[in-house]
Amino acid sequence: MRTNQQPQRSSLDPTRRSLESQEFEASLRQKIVGQEEGIRAVVDLYQVFCAQMCATGRPVGNLLFLGPTGSGKTRIVEAAAEILFGDPRAVIKLDCAEFQHSHEIAKLIGSPPGYLGHRETHPLITQEELAKHHKENLKLSFLLFDEIEKASDALWQLLLGMLDKATLTLGDNRRVDLSQTMIFLTSNLGGGEITDMITGGMGFVQPGHKPAEVLDGKVERTAQEAARRKFSPEFMNRLDKIVVFHPLRARQLEQILEIELDMVQRRLLDTARGQFLFRVAPAAKAFLLREGTDLKYGARHLKRAIERHIVYPLANLLATEQVRLGDMLCVDWDEREQRLIFEKEGEGAVLPVAVRTILSANDQAAGATGGKPTEAPASVAAREAQAPVALPPVTPIPAPANRRKNDT
Ligand SMILES: Nc1ncnc2c1ncn2[C@@H]1O[C@H](COP(=O)(O)OP(=O)(O)O)[C@@H](O)[C@H]1O
Ligand SMILES: [Mg+2]
């Protein structure tokens, strides 16, 4: 018997993301400037993982990042690790240039039994290593192959297997399961062509050169074509997505400067002796941008300028005790002398107040994403909250997680 009642229909919104993905995305946007497509690709994968909809027997996802040097390809993976696991180094990162010869492959998978030097070579990719940063509610791992255009044939063979079957067989025949792993591959392929295209081979952007959209399209085609020329179809077919990172524009470098200066401040607040505040006047920022803008090396050049002109001098001031706990410093630009000047603006009591201002400003920024701090890792937030506000006395604080030896 038919009932007259029609099943009730209500329309659904398949574009809406879960709260955890929204928070992840908002945090990523605070760390990565521009690169919209890259952010979307990483968040999409995370959403698929959270919904437990990954295909069985495959990695969570295989993403290839193309585009010029210093545009954020490696950084986006580290930033995602920092947000999700509280540590930018929660990534197994392999520099493909280091695995050119067959004996170097042994560094990756360990040597087979009986192989010369067997005991000494521990594989870099193991199940334990992948699980090292797992959290109770997040059993996800990140694997990053940097600059894959430099990989040897032997590495390619391994890579193809990992991308396709989500397994890796180690030298001693143990199997590593990569089905809970996101695999990221980066390549600067086409980077030189892209730089030439933007600068017209002149090394700098010519005023009124070409509209941004036209250029963006060309950048994308150039990178994709370079990849198709270099990489085999069987490799390209195993990728879930190819994302082209764009050269950074002046406005974006300005934003990166702010992020990097903020990171320097955090580094200072994390040291036992260096808990003082500094601000950089607009004229000094303009100088850093002039020094740090280089189309060939993207934001890498800017980071170097900050190290040289801000971090080293601050370290000197600290080491010679010209600045002390609780001081407030201003970095300005002396037009006549054409150099940066460092001046003390206040001392002692200023710190706890000023730090609270900074922290509450950060909280307000976090408020935009639903009231929760966007810097997800509680450990980081707790450390930051404790360190500056609990002054004095000062207890030594471990080196910050975001300090790395090199940033290539
Ligand atoms: N889009 C970006 N947003 C924020 N920081 C960036 C961005 N691009 C580059 N950087 C900064 O420059 C550094 C070098 O970028 P990286 O990601 O290593 O470049 P590559 O694209 O060559 O992998 C990063 O550590 C980061 O500090
Ligand atoms: Mg890189």
C-alpha cells in the first residue's frame, strides 16, 4: 500500500567543511601567504582523512608542488605539521639530491642483511618513524620528498611503489605501511623559466608589465609543461593533484616579513635571557623589503635579510648585555647614515604589560575563526602563555620547536 507521504527533502551543502578543517585552514592561512590552491589542496586531503574516506591500499594523498624557489612549497608542509602536531619537524623530509647513488638508497631503506656496513644503516622511513608524532586522535603522517627532479632512478622506482601501493619494503624485508600518510613531492622545475617570464629576462618586474591573471595562467602552464616533459606518465598518473605555486608579489612579501618578524619575537621570548620585545619601524621594514626582495630566491632572500640585519644584531645586543630582560627595543632606519639603528625605548615593567597586549591581539585574531586559538598545539600556546607572563623569575625554556638549522 502506498502512503501519500513524500519523504521530506532538505538540501545539503557538500562544500561546507567540518569545524576541525576550518580551524586547520584558518591556521594555515596565518602562516602561508597567498598560494590559495596549495592551501586548498592540503585542507581537502585533511578533510578526506578526517572523514575516513581515504581509498584503501593507497596513501591518504599524493600531491606534487611545482613553482619557483622560495614560494612556500616546503613551508606549507612544515606549517601543516606545526599546526596539527605542534612541531614543524613532524615530517619525514627527504632531500632527493642526497639519494643519487645506490648505496645512498640504503640510507633510506636500510641495507639488506649481509650487505657491507649492515648494522650501521638505519632506514629513514620506518613504521615507528611515521608514528612518532601521532596523537591519540590523529594517526596521520607526513612524508616529503623535496626537489624530486634530482632523484636517481633507484629512488624513482621506490617512489612509484609508495605512491601506488602505499607500501615500502625495507632492506631487511620489513614492510612499511603508508596508507595513513600524506605524500608531498616538490620540484622547482620550470622555476627559471617562470622567473624569466615575470621579469622579461631582466631580473626584476618591469612596471606595468602584464596583468596578474594573465601571468598566473602562464606560470601554471609553464610549470605543468616542464613537469610533463621531465616526469614519466606513470608517475604523473599516480598523483592526486599537481599544484603550481606562484612567485610572491611585493604585497605578499610584506606580509611574510610580518610573519617572520613575529617568529623572531617568539624565538626571543622562548630564550631564558632574551625575553624582551622589539618593534620595527615602517622605514626599517621598507629597508628589509628592499634588501630582501629577489625574484630568483623568493622569500628565502627575505629570510636571509632578516637574519643578517635583525637577528644577528639582536644576538649581539643580548650577548653584550646591552639589552636585558623586560626591555623594549625599536629598530629604525637612519636615512642620513643609511643604516638600521637599535634604540631602547623602555625597560623593566614594560614587558608583562606589552606581552599581554601581544597575546590578547593574537587571541583577537584567533577569534575570527570561532573563538579558539588558531595556533592549535596546546603545548605551544601553553609555553607562550607561561614564558613571558610569568616574569620574573626566569626559568630556562627549551629551544623553540620552530628553530631549524637550514631552510632550503
Ligand atoms: N607563501 C609563503 N608564505 C609564508 N612564508 C613563505 C612563503 N613562501 C616562502 N616563505 C618563507 O620562505 C622560506 C622558504 O620557503 P620554502 O617553502 O622553503 O621554499 P620552496 O618553495 O623553495 O620550498 C620559508 O621557510 C618561509 O619562511
Ligand atoms: Mg623546498
